[in-house]
Amino acid sequence: ENELFEYAKKMDYLSLEEGWQILYENGLCVLVAILRDDLAGNKPFGIKGYVSLYTISYRMCSNAGSNDYSKALYDRSKLAIETVLQQVVADLKKNYITGIDLLRKFAQNWSNHKVITK
């Protein structure tokens, strides 16, 4: 978390690929790992981690002209979230859960989805 914070403080320009890599590995992958282990009550990031991810995202989206990566980051985030959701559904189909167990799993997955899209 401290390394990410230091990186966010020093950052001037970040390419789309480099920035997405940081956001994906330190943001989305961390959230998905926590949610897959059913630890949704845990905080995935401390204040520094959250601020760092936000700062990197903001800077990548607020550059005027050719370095504004808003649309690209949105598209990549959307695709990553869709992929996670497809994996969740595939897991449910594979395990063939029915009845009350299926409803509990849907409720748990809905709570997880709200955390990821927050």
C-alpha cells in the first residue's frame, strides 16, 4: 500500500497500459480475491491504498487532449467486471446449486457485486 501511495504521489504521466496494469492488479484483482474468499466484510484497502488508486484514476482521466484515458479505462473496467460476473455464473452452473442454497449464493454474489462496482 505504501509503495502504491508513493507511486501515486510521484506520478506525472502514465501510459494507458501502465496505468491500467496498476489499477487492475492493485484494485480489481484485490477486490475479486477478497470476494471469492467470502471476506466481503473486510476492507480491501486502507486509506492510502484507496486514495492512491483514486489519484491514479483521476489523473489518467483528467488530462486534456490525447492523454485523457476516461473512455478506455471505463471500457476496460466494464469488461473486467463482466468477466468476473461470467466466472461467477459459470461456477454456479458447474456446482449445480438449487433451492435455498442457490438463493443464498445469489444474495452473497449480489453483495459482492455492490462492493466491486462501488
